Amino acid sequence: MDQENKSGITEFVLLSLSGSRELQLFYFAFFTLFYLAIVLGNVLIVFTVISDPALHTPMYFLLSNLSFIDVCLSTFATPKMIVDFLMEHKTISFEGCMAQIFFLHVFAGGEMMLLVAMAYDRYAAICRPLHYAAIMSVHKCIGLVVGSWLIGVLHSLSQLAFTVNLPFCGPNKVDSFFCDLPLVIKLACTDTYNLQVLMLSDSGLMAMVSFLLLLISYIIILVTVKRHSSTGMAKARATLTAHITVVTLFFGPCIFIYAWPFSNLPVDKLLSIFYTVFTPLLNPLIYTLRNKEVISAMQKLGSRQVRPGQLSAMIHSCEDNFSKKRKTHFMVNSGKWA
């Protein structure tokens, strides 16, 4: 990319969350604690799933990948935001700005697809228990994870391919704590109407369709559980309510920001915090740490070391465990989807 020929801008100015020095110091402490909790909590979940053979099942395999992608999603911008709270001049290079846009859409797009894959896993476990082992084989699980990453990468490249070639000649102030695509393309010295339409049809539609698929899957699961178990219905309703809350906090801001790219509201950068900071922290709390089996495995984790070859053993162990957990009542009553 020949930046000098494409743009007169070599760096962008990030306006952060607040211009108040006192508030910035408060935000520094607040988001530092949040970021440490996100990284430590999600990394702990990944190691717990790897280390305990009892968790080598499709659901926990997908959950561990969700934890990994949550760490990535919170890391692409949050550390810089934290450092910028202590800096008088909050700038980012042109290449750094494009990198943030790329990684945001890779991780956010990948997480959307992974959440849909997890909903598919729950649908298969609850609605088609006798065929669950065949539907969610180890190869299918790996394929779902790899497919989620590939879709995220392709989605991001489709956005970035047009953005990097836009001419930027000023102004260069991005009204957010990171480079977000709708805000950056508005700074281009050319008509970006077609690009905004592309963003609407790509990011906005992707977020809306994924969100609707998740809601439909949750409704189908609730109906199925209600037909088979009145006892499990209360637990299923409570669990899915928590899941829908987290999913809404993730997809809601994405849909609001990317489905209406022609508007630029001050609330956009506040909404960005939900899917870059809050959701990565809530996901392990809702999907994993409320699960007694995970808590028990974490308690045992401190008494042993994770061996280098344990990740490979997890793949082989999954094949055995997949065939053992087919019955609907077992999946619901044991809390394995809580």
C-alpha cells in the first residue's frame, strides 16, 4: 500500500471517552481492572477445558473457543485505550488504524458465527438427542470453529479492501477510543455513499441475521423442553434469559452502529464498549462460570499441571465423550448448557 499516494494523513487522533482529566484517570483504573478480569477469566476457562477430560464435549469445546475469541476481541483496542487515558495526545498511525478495523471485524464476525454454532449445538442436543453424536462429531466441531474464523477474516477483508484505498486529507479526528469503520470512512475526502451501503449490506445484515437465528434457536429449544419436561422448563427459561441478555448486549450495539451507517451519534462510542469490553467479561460468567461442572474442574485445576500434549488428548477424548451424551433430559438436568 503506497500510503503517500493514497492519503495525506499519516495518523489519526482518537478523541477517547472523555476530555476530563479526572474522568480519564477514573477510566484508566476502571478499564484496567475490567481488562485484567477479561483476560484472566477467559484464559482460566480455556485451560480448565483443556485440562479436564470430563469437559471434552462439543459444548465446552465451543465455549473454550468463545473464551479465546473474547480475549482477542477485548485486546485489539482496550490496551491502547487504557494507555491513552494517561496520554495528552491520543494518536494512532494510519497503518495502526487500518489494523484495528481489520481485527475488530475478524473477531466480532468470528464471534457472531461462533455464537450461532453454539446455538446449533444446543439445538442438536435438545431437539435431536438420538442423533446428537453423529451431528456434533469432533470433525463437525472443528469445522464450525474454523468456519467461524474464516467467515470473520473474509468479512473483514471485504470491508478493508475498499477502506485502505480511500483518500484521507483531513480532518483526522476519530470520535471514539479506537478506529471504527463508520467513523473512519466519514473522514475520507470523497463520496463514501456506496461504501456505506456496502457496510450496511455486509456488517449490518450479518449482525441482524445472526441475532435472529439465535433468537429462533432459543425459542425452538424452549418449546422442545416444555414438551418433554415441565421441571426442566424453569431452568431452561432462566438459563436462556441470561443467554439472550448477553447476546443482546453484543448484537444490539453492532446492529445499531452498522445497520445505520449514515448517522453518527455521540452514543456510538459508548455502545462500542458493550461488545469490546462488557460482553467479553459477561460471556464467561453467563455461559461457563455458572456451570457447576466447570467450577468443579477449576477447583481441581490447581492441583495439577496442564501437560503440553493435553490439547491433542482433548481432541481424542472428545470422540469418546460425544457418543455418551445423547439424551435430552441428561443434557438439560445436568446443567451442561447453562
